[in-house]
Amino acid sequence: MHHDRSPSMARLAAASLAGTAIEFYDFFVYGTAAALVLGPLFFPTFSPLAGTLAAFGTFAVGFVARPLGSMLFGPIGDRYGRRPVLIASLLLTGLATVAVGFVPAYGTIGIAAPVLLLVLRFLQGLGLGGEWGGAVLLTAEHAPPERRGLWSGFPQVGPAIGFLLANGTMLALSAALDEGEFRSWGWRVPFWGAGLLAGAGLLLRTRLTETPRFRELAERDERAAAPLAEVVRGHWRLVLLTAGGLAVGYAVFYTVTTWSLAYGTERLGVARTTLLGCVMAAVAVKGVLTPLAAHLGDRFGRRPLCLAGCVATVVWMFPLIALLRTGEPPLMFLGFLGALLAFITMFAVTSAYLPELFEARVRCTGAALGYNLGGVLGGALTPIVATALSHGDGPPWGVAAYLTAVALLSLGCFALLPETRPTADRPEDGRSAVRPLEAGEAAV
């Protein structure tokens, strides 16, 4: 059934990767700005620590909005197709990001400045909440079953590219401009650049075809009438387990890419460019290795890789803090790399795993909801909790303990989930594996 579609897999993978790269660029450019300049510009009446916490608070709003985006866009994807979701989510995130670049600072318009920032950050998160589900289903539902992990892994390379683009632009600008110029207008340029990227992404996406699985559902009239209600009623346990499982990945990623930047520059006195360089090098390696980890998911199954990633995180969090504390670039790089490799062991396979866990009629809603709730649990709170835990003079062991605890929670959640990799006794959709989890369905 799929073989006539396989030749275009490369084009599909490119389109989904481009989209996630652009959307995550938008999301990360904000995170970097929050760590570097948003505190003093938009919350000048706060102390430096409170200003950083407030800037990370606006950062967190983007995460809270993401599951709401899944609730908004997921049902559209399940009712009307995966393609409309890809276009609408990209437009929303792109426009909100460009608008951030135009918000005047607190000194100009007072309290309206942080309020506008919050609203736009919320809209960014809303768009990103729709993006991921659409992008992974585009590849997962087109791919031949035995290579689904590999092809679905490509959208997961997008965040690494988005991160490198966002931070590379910020780095170049902060190197080229003096502090005054960077603070007055330099930091805004990457936000304006998002407009060009969104335009390019839309060009790619308008040419895409709908997935075979969705067309099949539409032809047989098997689409869910109320996908969100169906997910909440019949699949709530699955949503909570996937969210809990993915929480550690988000916690680790944002500890490395957001909190460590703020901590290293403010507390350890490491130059911003040095730290960003170490983080970016680690993210680049992670991006390159993502398809390999995704391919391993096709060989050994999704669940074993998720469990391995959790165990690796438990082992590595205290060494990560010790290596960061040295302030030595090669050692900090090593700390970041170890953490991100543990992260990608899990996250490379989630784009095949989550769609396989949910049945096709509610897949766009269920997979996106689990993925983005994990973001709230792990991503939204982590920079805030970590900043609060690292205010003393000694090494921030509290941060390592917190991350280890999250990793153990995620390990427990993955242990309760079934394996879904298609095999001879588990048909192409991998769905029979999930049936035991949905006992509530029969009663509905």
C-alpha cells in the first residue's frame, strides 16, 4: 500500500523537518532573549534574579499554551486532515514571533510591554502545540511500517536546527554590536527574521498531499466526531503516561539550553559567547545523531530506547552539574553532550511511538496532547525551579536531584506503556498493543 509513496518520503521528511525547524526557531529565539535581555528591558522594576524569573515566566507561558494548541489544532487534524494543521500552525507561530520584535520596551509603554509579550508568547505556544502533531503524522502516516521510526525521526531534527539558527543569529548580533545597540534593537532582528522563514515554510507546505491513513479514514467515514472528547474519555490514561514519560526529556533539554545559560553567565561569570558555543556544539552533535537513534527504534523497539534514555539521565545529572561548575569549555561541552544524548535516545523515537500508541481516528489530538503536556511538566517549570534551586553559593546539587527525580517519574511512566513497533504478530498500525490500556472505551 505504501510503496508507491516511498519515493517522495525524502520530500515529505524535508517539509516536516523545515516546518519544525522554523517553529522551534521561533520558540527558542524567545528563550535565548529571555535568558539574555528580556528581564531588564521588560521587567526593569524587578531585582536581577526576579527579572530573570519573570522573563522565564513569560517563557513558561509558551509551554502552557502548547497543550491548548493541541486541543485546538489536534481535532482539526483528526476531522479535516493533517495538512490544514501544518499550514495554520506555521502561520500563527510565525506572525506572533515577528510581532515580538515590534513590542516597545517597558521604558516606552510601561506595563503594556510585558503584557503584550505574554500574549504573543501565548500565541507562539498555541501554534507550536499544533505543529508537532501535524509534522510527525505527515511522515509517520506516509512511511513504510518497517522504516517508520527512521522517517518520523526527521521532524525531531528540526528543534536542533531551529536552536542553532536562533542562537547563531543572536550570537552573531551580540558579537557584532555593542551592548547598547544589542539591547536597543539588535535582539529584535532574529524575531523579524522569523517572517522570512515562515514564508519559506509555507511555500513548502502548501505543496504537500494529505496522508494515506487520513484519506482512508475519510473515505470510510471513520473520522471521530469529537476527537478531543474521545481522547479524554477513552485514552486519558495513555495521554497522562506519555506526558509523564516525556517530561524528563523537556526538563533536560531546557536545563541545558536555557537555565545553564543564565546560571553560567550570572553565577559563574562565564562569557555568554563561550557558554552558547558549548551548548550549540552539543546541540549540533545531538541533531546529527537523531536519525541514528530513530533508526535504532526501528531495530530494537520504541520502549527500550525510552527506558534507556531515562536511565542515562539518572546516571548523568550529577556529573552534568559538576562539569558545568568547572567553567571549562571542553568539560562544560562534555556535560551538555551527555545530557542531550540521553535526551535524544528518547525523543528520536517519540515521533513514531506516540502516533502508534493512539488509534488513527484520534491520533492527531492524542499524540499532540501527550507530547505537549509533557512540555508543561518538564519544560515550563524547569528553568524556574532550577533558578530557584541554584541561588546559594555552593554547587546547585538541588538541580541535579530535581532532574533525577523527574527522570525516575518518566522511567515509571514508560515502564507502564506497551511496545508498538510493527512486527509479524502486531500489524502495521501497532494498535493491538494499546488495546489493554483502553478498557474504558467499551463502557462508553
